[in-house]
Amino acid sequence: MKNFKAYVISFIITAVYAFVKLPVLRIDFTSLYYVLAMFFVIAGILNMVFDREERRYSITKKRDFKIAIGILVIAIVIPTIASTPIIRAKSYRNLLGTVKESEFSKDVSPVKTDDIRIVDEDMAMKLGDKKLGEVPAIGSVSKLGDFHIQKVKDKLYWVAPLVHRDFIKWATNMSGTSGYVMVSANNPQDVKLVQKANGEDIKIVYQPDAYILQDLHRHVYLKGGMSKGMADYTLEIDDNGKPFWVVSLYENKVGFGGANVTGTAIVDTKTGETKFYSIKDTPKWVDRIQPENFVVNQINDWGVYVNGFINSIISEKGVLKATEGTSLVYGEDNKSYWYTGITSAGGDESTIGFMLVDSRTKEAKLYKQPGATEIAAMKSAEGSVQEKNYEATFPVMYNILGQPTYVCSLKDKAGLVKRVVFVSVKDYNVVGVGRDKNEAIKSYKEALESGGSDVDVESNEFDKELEGIVKRIATDNKNGNTTYYLILDADKGNIFYATSKVSKKLPLTKEGDKIKITFSKDEKELIEIDDFENYNIGLQKEENKEVDKKDKTDTKKVEDEKVENKNDKN
């Protein structure tokens, strides 16, 4: 009876420990074995105490300690052998799956200007904090959680939940925090505090910053996640603006290592309703299933163990690895991908290419495009306006003018975006800088052309040509600079403008002239002209040539007649 009592008490203590520490109770996780060892150690101690009370000797306590020691040996020895890359290098390499080589211009579509990111996570946090400070009643009890980038109704936003500031704030506000903040990744002026969805108040009751039963990890654990590894707690917004927690579930594929995602747990932030999904069945609005660190680890395992373990530490023949830093990028198909450069073992500021890994399915593609690393691109961007001492954000790679291009922002000491910079992946000396995205694109195009690069006009999503008749033209003189404004018959609702720097024909242009202009597709209403051609001025030149030719012919004819008359007189 005493032995039974010891086991019951040990079970209760172990259960309390599990409630607090949340160990994964699964055969391929060492936490299971440590919990079992703890159970038998506690049981052995209790049996020893009960034996002394009854002044008797029992072999039960010895058996309990022996079992505990045996379990600990298993938990240390077997995982070490089963998971070591010395003998499991091939298994680690295969975790990423088949890596297909592909062509950059084929898979990565040109990006529109509006979709280019200029706001990074740090800036999103500053803008979000400012927005939260505008509502003191909320800011005094809540703070911003982690920002994650995601597509919301086809637009790119940084989204962060409001979370409890501390234990006291949670204890006095267990009904949950009130909403989330959205910061546009493309426009720093677009910042929203969202507190309603579908006419209902948003409440974030379950969150990583809550406690006891409202703690997100513990909630999912008790709802059926005891035997599942959990990672990457991300707040994502569905198509109706309702927030959910998305938790990646994983298992170990190489002994007790090689974490590999198997599905997701999606939690209603208000009610706590929890649903478990496979990767395939996870709702379409979920962007991130594969955690960033899982993907990077698997990319490195794929590259490092290309020729086995021994090669990875001695000759390093063919060894590849991910460059420092990863970013989540979006394709034209609205799918999201983890992007990272790929460099050789001895690479410094150069890459052999880059890799895109689908953040849902983990489908991986390698693009062999030699060029600069992200860090080298950041240094080049900062060097383009060295005297300003601006700091570059981590770049995002895009297809611009048919060229793989890093895009980053330059921020001042206050964290405000002062410049946008485009840096060629092939040659980080080819740089385009501007005060906004449109100005930077134009500068980058000129740099590419002057550098001898082939600009893919067909893939150019930025330029549009338009021919028409000038219906109205006017000028505006500011600070000694004259700007020309035009309205064309071929385009209603927009006003085009430029200075004489664009073309010397602008000051000579008048209403009724036929012209051709080039401008950015994404600009609306007041549109800056990039290139300008006036066909009438060209025709006038031809007419002048004909007049000059006729005058010269008539003059020659008159002179010939004078000569003839003089000869006749003689």
C-alpha cells in the first residue's frame, strides 16, 4: 500500500512539473525520458521515506532508482548515437527534400513599385509604438508583440498583436488585450490599430505573454499538443481581418534531431478554439507554416553534408551554406517564400546563387546566380551616400528590369527612411538611389544601362509609353525652376509634368502638338514624365530643311539669270 501511495504522489508531482514545463511526451523527444526518470526518482525517494517510517527494508526503492538510472542512460546514449551527423549526415541532408535548379527570370516575376518593401521590422515597431501611444488607455496596459510580415487582402503588412505588459497587467485584464496593429510594408504612412472585425470587438485572450491557462503554449498543449513539438507562434489575419494564432507542429526525423514540420495548430485568440491541421489542409490564408530557423538549418544541412560528414570538416569540397540573414518574400502568385543567399564554405562577400523555399510546403528551388551577399549589398547602399551616415535595412531580393536586385532602405539616426536603394545582385557597384521608390528605379535603370547590362524591357513593370495630342500646357516657376504641366487627349484624369532637364523640346511645346511620353505605370493623377518626344518639333525641322533647300535653289537660279543677262549685254 505504501508503494502505491508513493507512485500516486510521484505521479502528481510529475504532472505538476509537466504542467509548468510542458515537456513533449513523444518517443523521439528526450523530454519524455527525463519526465519518466523524474517519476521514478521521486517514487524511489518516497519509498525510502516510507520504509524508514515503518522501520522495514524494501527493494522497491532500489528498483526505482535503477529504472531511473537506466532511463537517463537511454536518454543520453541513444539520442547521441541516433542523431549524430557522423553517421546520419545523409539523413540530415535529405531533410530539405529535392532541391530543383531553376531560372530566375522564369520563376520570379517582375515586381510592381507599390509592392516593393521599404519598411523593415524595426521601423514597423517604431511606427506601431507611435500609433499605440495615441491611445493612452490601451498603451498603458498593453504593448506590441512580435511583428510578422504577411499578405492581408493582397497587400503586404507587418502585423503585431497587443499583449500584456506584465503579470500584474494580465491579472487585472484577463479578458484579453484589445486588437492588433498593422503597418504597411510599402508605405510608412499606412499604420492601423485594428480593434474590430466583422463588427465584433477583437480580444486576444490567449497569447504567449499570458499566464497559467491563458498561456498560448500551455493552452495548445492541454488541447491535444502534449505529443507534438511546437514552434513559431505567429499571429496571422484571415480574409475577414480576424486574428488567429498559427503554431507550427513538428517531429524529429533523424533520431532525436532533425526537426521537421508536420502540420499546424490554429487558435482563435478570443475563444481559444483550437484546430489541428496537416500541412496540406492548413487554411489558404496562412502564410507561414515552416519556421525560419527550421528552413535555414535544413538548407545548411543540405549544403554542408553534400559529400558526407568527413568532407564537411576536412576538405569542404562542394560545401555550401546559407548567407547571414533570411527574409520572407512574396511571388506574383501570392505565395510566400523564405529567401536566403547561398555561398561556398570560403565565401566572403560573394554568393553562388540563392534559394527560395515555399514557407508552406517547403518546396525548395536553387537559382545559380553569382553575385554579392546581402551584407555586401548593405555596405554598397550605405556607401552610395556615405556622407549622410545612414544605416541600411536588410535587403529584399526582387526581379527588377529582368535583373535580380536587392532593395533596401537607408534610415537616419531617428529610424526614418531617407533613401531607397537598388543594388544589382550580379555587381554591387551598380546602384540606384532615390528619395522614393520611383526615383530609385529610374536611377537604377540608368546605372544598369551605363554599366552595359541588358535591361529586359518586356519584363519592365515600371515604364509605360503614351502618345497623344497636347490639350493644355502650363508652367509653374518655383525657386528658379520651371515645371511644365500637360494634359493629353489620350489620357483623361491624369496630369503629366516634367522640367526641361527631361527634354529641351518641352519649352517649345504648345497645344495641338503630338507627343510621346514615358512614365511609371504605378503613378496616378499627377505623373512625372521620364522621357519626352515632340513629333511636331521634329517635323518642323524637316520643313525648315525643305525651305532652306528651296531658298538655296531659288538664290542659285537668280544668280544664274544675272550671269546670263550680263553675257547677253556683252
